[in-house]
Amino acid sequence: MKNKILLFSLLVLSIMYGVKAGNNNQNTFNKIEISEKINLNLKNSSIERVFELIEAQSKRRFIYRSDQHFLKENISININNANIKETLTELEKLTSLEFKIAGDGILVKEIVNTNSTQQQRKISGTIRDNSGTPVPGANVFVAGTNIGTPTDFDGNFVLNVPIDTETISVTFMGFKRADIDIVGKTEISISLEEDTNMLEQIVVVGYGTEKRENITAAISTVDPEEIKSLPKANVAEMLQGRMPGVQVMSDNRPGGGTSIRVRGFSTINNNDPLVVIDGVPTSNGLSSINPQDIESIQVLKDAASSSIYGSRAANGVVVITTKKGARKDSFVVNFDGYAGLQTAINLPRMLNAQQYGDLLWQAYKNDGQTPAHDIYGNNPNQAQIPEWLNTEQTLPSSDVDWVAEIMQPAFIQNYNVSIQKGSEKGQHSFSLGYYDQEGVVKHTGFSRYSARFNSNYKVTDWLTIGENFTGSYTEEVSVGTNSSLGSIIYDSFQFPSIVPVKDLNGEFGGNPINDVGNPLGNLYRAKDNKRKNVRAFGNAFAALNFGDFTFKSSFGLDYNNFNYRGFSPVYDEILSQNTINSLSTQNSYNYQFTFTNTLNYAKSFGNHNLDVLLGQEAIEYYNENFSASRQNFLYEDLNFRYLSFGTENQLNAGNAGEWKLNSYFGRVNYNFDEKYLLTATVRRDGTSRLANNNWGTFPAFSAGWRVDKENFFDFGNGFTNMMIRASWGQTGNQQVPSYSTVDSYSNNNNYSDYAIDGGQNSVSTGLAQTRVPNADLQWETTTQTSLGVDLGFFNNKLSITAEVYKKVTDDILVYNAVPLTFGGTNDGQWINDGSMENKGYELNFKFRDQKGDFGYDLGLNVTGYKNELKELYSVAYLGIPSSSLHSVNFDQEISRSTVGEPIASFFGYQAAGLFRSQQEVDAYGLQPDAQPGDIKFEDVNNDGVIDDKDRTFIGSPHPDVVIGFNVNLNYKNFDLGMFFNASIGNDLYNLTKYKTQFFNQSAYNKDSSLLGAWTPANPDADIPRLSLDDPNNNIRPSSYYVEDGSYLKLNNLQVGYTIPASVLGDLNLRVYAQASNVFTITDYSGMTPEIGLQNYSSSSRNLDIGVDRGIYPPSRTFVFGFNLKF
């Protein structure tokens, strides 16, 4: 706390001093300019190197054409304590150059002495960027000569060229070179195209930036321009397949759950990476962030890059920077939008009404029984569909495809307007966004309204202040999916086809066969149960520059307010009923304060370059929740769906939690002539979550060798870049509930109140233990070693990055189940137990080139990793808590995490096909209740008995290889983009078969694939015989449910056209058509092979991966969009 006050006081005093100085002396800026002190003592150094050293000491940038020959000329210069004007004057004496100071830039012009009497002509014009903004300082020249000139502040130029000149060229940092035909022209207008390869040279890292070529850590980037138009609500979903080592899992719902995994699964508990936006860590996800506001996205993957974030960085860090105002005098307006339709694809086909009856009859006969059914009648030879399904004759028989019935073509739209303005003294960026996505499941959807304002102001030459702020409001109507109970998708699989959508009274059709409610009725009744979030996120900052020192202080806020009202009306659908209506309300809010202070020192000593960062950060998080419910509402109208109108059973509950983190960190970057590079970081974190072990220290080191800068590295344009790098470091994890280390007791009527005196009329109030504490709980630590190489070929048109890594996590934080006899209201205790290892490799290939009017950009990334749980001390294995096993898996334990296997591996009996004849059953002899057509199970332990001891690991949800392939083509004003992603070698557990393929669950509808089930007439079938009794227990967990989840998918296809500038003048308009989820090639029989977690919030979510219980269906999306700039 003292350190916070000290740093804050320094900031306030500095601001006050700056204001006072500005008021007392009108010549402040002149004095500051004169006070710049530059020291140079160089012998035979290149002019380019001299420029770099002056830039480092003066905080100004030289503006020149990067291919000019004078940059390689050597000079000797010796000046001491000179200001910038004196330094440039001395340079003019030593070179044939002229300099002009323009704000923070220095324009460089080469003096050309020529006595040529060649006839010349004058060319004039204006250089603009692709938004129409003038480009000052661009170099206009005649290639192969010394003839050239820079543009002025309005982007204008005048150039005298030989009369026979046919082409002039234009270059400027961050833009592609332009070669312009000037035959017959005296005045031209040129629009420069941004060079994304150049822009990638500066990468945002922890608490700073770095040149890409000097980065020795493992950092991946994605161009926001490639993903911003994807029809997704969550930025995280857009990253799928875009970067090596980064996987994204989603439940497919509009605005639904997503999880990012960086270099596999590092632990049992929380595997989510830290997300940092504009330097502020966030606790409330990315679904409320407008993708159009994003300027850059980097993922810090190894310990060397992420350890600066310490105890929150064990799973990697996602660093997002939002758009800022322009750095030059400009005013740019952007308006982007798209709209289109989504349709659910690859939906399963269930049995129709007659088919279900026929197969039910077949199951009866397979078991030697006489078919008879309350609905389908008593005719032993044929199932018969009755005219009516109830005695009141209000529910006629029908034939409904319930999966298709709950689906709809869904509209999706997104619009964003932004304004960017900049000058030497300040930059501003303002945006408004609207996103709306109807769900392909009826009565579901997600909408978002967002606003962002970023600004910064240069108050004096030594003080800059600014802020980044976004506000958003989201609404979501969601449904349960991927669960055995409470999943609307699974319900539609099971609901009888014979039931009509509505009865003759206009009510939703009741179910006379099983206890599943009418799926469309359930959706309709919940359509007004909205989840509403209001979020405010941002920071205010101030930076003070004192020569080689920069001090920055930032205060960040992440605030979220959540509201939900869920009303359940009365309905009667025969076997599914709700006899009393009820309302539940939830209100919660949370906030996170982040106060960060950093001091940076950057200095060059000849060829030695040093950059030192020291910092302190304090984080405070608080959340509070309130819930209440009432029953028996006299009116069910929307206007009465508030707690005050409930008349019975008033209940309420509330709780709160908080945690704090105080940290000190430092980083040293050193390089010699940008050839040999070293980085060391350390962070010390103190957390309130751990009682006796609340401080942890996390160091990291990395080194790099730029081989291409060695004298012996001379391979021409064929092999142009090579860097070898290595890193080692440690990161931590303290993501456990806030009070896991302390005891807790509370009152609960169901558990703690008791009639101590034995009386029947009163009870005494008591307390029950609500938490089993572990005061010795300590940090989870991940140690990572990484080795990589960066290569460039053909003038870096082709770039290749290859990395291998090993991550070991020790003292894993595990929620360990306690025996039921322990009592209380808890089912487990947090402990440190075991270790986990991930080993993997990453490859990234990029090739880009321009051939005349045709340009192409290809990108391929390949990732492979192997996960293994190395040690467990307290238990033999980990699995889903028994308290949730029934609702999730029908009480079946199908996943286990144990030593020697990957996390969440599938566990069950090994199926060896079907018995084809009675002779096979008799010959096997281990399954006495089996019949031809039943599943044959292997005797894994060879003890002559098929029992629970024969359960083994039958599959892994982890892929062997993950691939992303990006293609961008452009020809003149046309562009084409395609993105493919693939997963190879992962298994999926198709638990939808549990109720849709086995007739011992006969009340529920079945999949149409059962029409090809085993029968004596179809002995080669792969689907077991139909049986109501299932004496062989075919339904048990086994490899029968396990399928190959490999796939190749054309994720996105986009075709665009940019309207020529000659048509619209100052307007820049691009229109495009886009298709998403175009096709998927896979052998998986379910709706989609992209199956992630069972849920995206519980502490045990990583113990259940790749199990399909009816996920929200995939959709194919077609949109038309536009990008307008003026």
C-alpha cells in the first residue's frame, strides 16, 4: 500500500509541476527542445546506425526511403550534449543530406549535384493512404537514380524527372511500394496500400512493445482484418485455427461458452489463459467486446513471454490492443456492416411415427415377447397408429420431425461506425457497434450494443495522459445443451414423432409415451427468460518521459452487472407437467480494479542496447450475488413476472466473495547490435487466496541469435533471415475459490437445525460446515522450456517458424472428493495433488507475393501435442463429481483422468464388434447372456470374466495434429479469402446413442440408423440387435460409443470487390459476400465433430472433453457486407 501511495504521489506532483510550468513560461516547449541532449562517439558507423542512435536519444523518427544507398555509407561523428538542431547541422556537414524537423519526425533529403543538361519535365501529385488521408514524408523517386523528393504535410509533391521517364515510385514505412505509370501525365493521385508484413514488425508484449525480429519468446499473432467480419459473437471463437498452439472450443450457442487452450491442457482446474485488453486484465470474458474495435491480437505462449504476468499466466496470455486515433492530422470515418442468414446443418434424422412402432415391435419379438403398447395397440403383427392419443380426443396422431421443428432460418446482422482523429497533440477514436444473432434453435438469440472511446493527449513534451473505455449491454436467451438432462437438443431427439406440435385447443401437444416436455413448448415458455449484462471496461493512464526514463501509471476497471429472471408457467402435457408456476430472479455484480505502475529505462551504448522495466501492480476483485424465488403467481402475463406478485414459498439467498493480488515485477532486455539477444523477467505475486503460502516468485529467461546478421550469412535473396531462440521459465496458478484455505459454517434448515431436546414442536438453530479447508494449499507451478527457429526466404516473402516445447505443471490444484460420510454441504476439498506434462511442436508457414495486379498470401499452421497426467498422490483417478454424474451422463462414468493417460480420457469396456451367430457366442463363453447381434466385449485382464475390472482406456479427445490454412488472393479490385481448419487423431464419445440406439430406453424416440440394426436377415450390421431387456447390457460404457473425430472444414469463404476511387471520389467502399461453415469432411456420425467441454464454467469442466450429448447444432451462414471509409 505504501508503494501505491508513493507512486501515485509522484504522478500527481509531476502533473502539478507540468501545469505550473506551462502557466509560468510560454516558452516551455522551446526550452524542452533545446534541452534535448544527444551524445555520439562513433567511428566508421553507417548513417543508418547513426539515425537509430539519434532516434533512441531524441524520441524522434527519421523519415526516408529504406532502399536509399546513402544509408550504408560510413561516417565518424563525435558530439557531446548537443540538442537535435545542433546534431542535424553537424550531420549536414558530414553528409550530402538535408534535414527538416516536422513535429516528431525528421524529413531526410539527399542533395543531388548534377550538371546534366538533359531535358526534364515536372510531375506533381498527392499521396494518400487507402482511407484517403494525406501521407506526409513519403518518398517519391525515379528508381535507379538519385532523383527523388519527400511529400509535404498535405501529401503533395513536385518532382522534376527526365523527359523520357515512364515510371516513378513511392515508398513509405508501413505501406507497400507503388510504381506509377506517368507516360503522358503531369499530375497524378496515388493511393498507398498498407503492408501488413511491415505492420507486424512491432508486437505488443507484457507491459510494452518489441520489434518482431528481436523477440526471443513464443508469440503468435492474428490480423484482426482477417477475422472481424466473421459472423461470431465472441472474439475467442474467431481465433479457432488461426494460430499454431492455440485451440478454441465452443458450445455453438449465440453468445455462448468458449474456452481457449494455449499449448494444450496444463492442469486439472482452470486452463483458461489470462486476457489483457489495453494493458488491463479482464475477468468477464470476451463476448461483450466488439471485434471491430480490435487493432491487434497476440498470444503469449511460453514462459519467457508470459511470466511477466506471474501467477495468472500458467495457461498463456491473450493480449488485445484496441484501435487508437491516427498519429497525424487526419479525420477518418469507417462504417462497416453485414447481414445474412444462418441455417442448421447436418441434423440427425429420427424415426417417424410408423418406423418407431415397427422397430418397437421388432424389439419385443427379439426378446421373445408378444408386442403390446398403450399407444401402438395390441396387434402382435403390426404396430398401429391410433387416430387419437388421449381419451378426450383433443390430441390427434401426427408425424413430426421434432429436430427440424425446433430449428429455423435465423437472421444475423452487425453494424459498426467509428471515427478516428489525430494531431501532434492528441489522438481520439470513437466507435458504436450493434450485433444481433438469432439462434437457429427457435426462441434463442444474442444481441450486443457497444460503445468505445479511446484518447490520449500530449500535455507537454514530457507528459502524456489518456484513457481507453468501452461500455456494452448484452441480452441472451439460451437453452441447455450437451447434457443428458435439461438439453433441448437431446429432448428433440427423444420426443415421440407421433405427437403433434399442438392439440385441437391450441396448446402444445402433450406426451403420452415418456416424460420429456414438448420441445417447442419448452422453448416458447422460456423465450422471455433473458440474461442481461451491463459491462464497463477500461483504464486511465499517464506517462512521464524524462530522457531515457518513462514512468507510466494506469488505473483499470472491469465492471459487470448481471440480471436474470426465469419464469416457469403452468402447463399440462400428459406425462410432463408443471402444476404450479414459479419465478426465479438472479442479480449479481462484480468489479476488478487494477492499479499498475511501471518505470522503463532504454539506452544504447554503441552497439549495446539495454531496456529495463520495473513495475508494481495491485488487483482487487469483488463479486456479490443475490437470488430469490416465489411460486403461485395469479397472473402469468409479462407485466406480473416479478417477485412481488408471487404468493407462496418465498425463498432468497445471497453471497459475496473477493480476492486481492499484489505484485512486483521486472524485465531486462539486452542485445548486442541486435544480433545477440537476452531477456530476463521475474515476478513476485502475493495472493489473498492462499493462507500460509501466499507469496510466489516466477522467473524466466530467453536468448536469441540472429544468425542473418553475421558476416558469414550471405545467401543472396534466397535465404534472407534466420534466428535461433530458446527460453525457460515458470508461471503460476492460484485459481481456486477465494476462501478455500479457511473453514466455513452456515445455517441451513435442511442440514443444521435439530430438535436437541427431542421435542416435536420446535428445533434449535445450528450450523453446518460448508467448506473443508486446506490451510497449506500452495501455488500450482508450471515450468516450460521452449526452443524455436525463425527463417525467411526470398526476401522474406516466405517465412517459417518452428518450435518445440515441454510444459510440466507441479502441485496441481485439485478439488478432491470427500466421502459422503464426511457430512456437511460440501463434497470435496482443494488440495495440491500430482503433476501434468505437455510436450508439443508448432509450425507456421507464410508466403506472400505480388505479381503485377495479382497478389497472394498463404498461411499454414500445424500443431501437435501430447498430454499426460504424470502423478496423482491422493486418489487413483479424477472424474466428474458424483453429484452431477446423473444429470450429465445418466450416471455413467465415461471419462477418467489418471496417471499415464491424457486428461479426460474415455474409460469403458472394449467392444470387439457383434456376435454374428450363436456359435460365436458359445465359442467365446464369457458372455452367457449374449445372443447373436449383441456386442462382444474383450476380457482385458484375461481372468476369464467380463466385469468392471475389464474397463480400460478406450480413446482420447486430444488430437494428434491441428491444422489451419489461410488463402488470400487479390487481383486488381477483386479479392478472395478462404480459411480451412482441421483436426486429426482425436476421438469423440457419442453419448447421444445411449437413448437413441438402445430399446431398453424404449419410451424415447430413436435414430433412423436403427433401421439398419442387426437382424438374422442383416447379419453384417454394425448396430446391435434391438432389445427391450438388453440382457447383455449392450448399453454399458464401451468403445461402441467412441468414434473418430477427425475432420477437415472449409470454415470461411469470402469474395470482395473494392469500388474504384474514380467512381466514388473520396469514398473508399468494399463490398463482399461470405459463407461460413461451408463444408466439413468427417467420419463422425453426429451433427459436428467440433465437440468441446460439457460446460464452460465449473471447476471440473476440463475432466469432460469431447463427449457429445446433443450440442447446439452447427449452422451454415451466408452474409453480405460492406466496408466504407471516408
